[in-house]
Amino acid sequence: QVQLVESGGGLVQAGESLRLSCAASGSIFSINDMGWHRQAPGKQRELVAAITSGGSTNYVDSVKGRFTISRDNANNTVYLQMNSLKPEDTAVYYCNARIRKLLSPWMSGDYWGQGTQVTVSS
């Protein structure tokens, strides 16, 4: 069994910062790409930022220069530092990871966290 648990969401004012964390646990052999997605009310889920096991990153244009994704491979954790938050960043944020399990390391699967609400007031 593999589980992703997010934390760090909340209510902040525009211009403030939040740091999201997502820890993967369970029968993990290895973790490849990890990422953060978000879904605002009435909108489709979008990829916000992703990071490979080697540390390469990519971001959606709307968060470039404000958000930073990082990971701690030793602790199977991915972070999203969000600075200069805007009201349009309001959404439920989900972490995602491509994981190979101990009993089937030749296969990888996508796992998702339960989501954490980020609300930015103007």
C-alpha cells in the first residue's frame, strides 16, 4: 500500500507565502517524477510544477518566479514553496508521484494525495 499525505494549505492574504508538503509512505521501491496539481472551482485540474528524481523542474507559466518545487529523496517528500500568492492561486492542491512498489519494481503507477485547500484573499 502506498499513501501520499499533503499538508500546509490554508487561508492567506495576497502577497503572502505558503509551503506545501507531501510525504509518500508505504511499500516504495523508488519514486520517479513528483508534482503538484491544482483545481479551482469550475476549472480543470492543471499541472502547477513537477520535479524529476534528478531534480529537473518545470512550472506552469502563471507561477514561474513565484513558486518553487523541491524534493527530499531520502524522506520521499516533495515541497511547493509558494510566494507572492494571488487570489487566482486559490484552489485545491494535489500532489502526485510516479512510484514503483517493492513487490513489483518493474511497474510504475501514479498515486495522488487527498488534496489541500489554498485560499488567497485579496
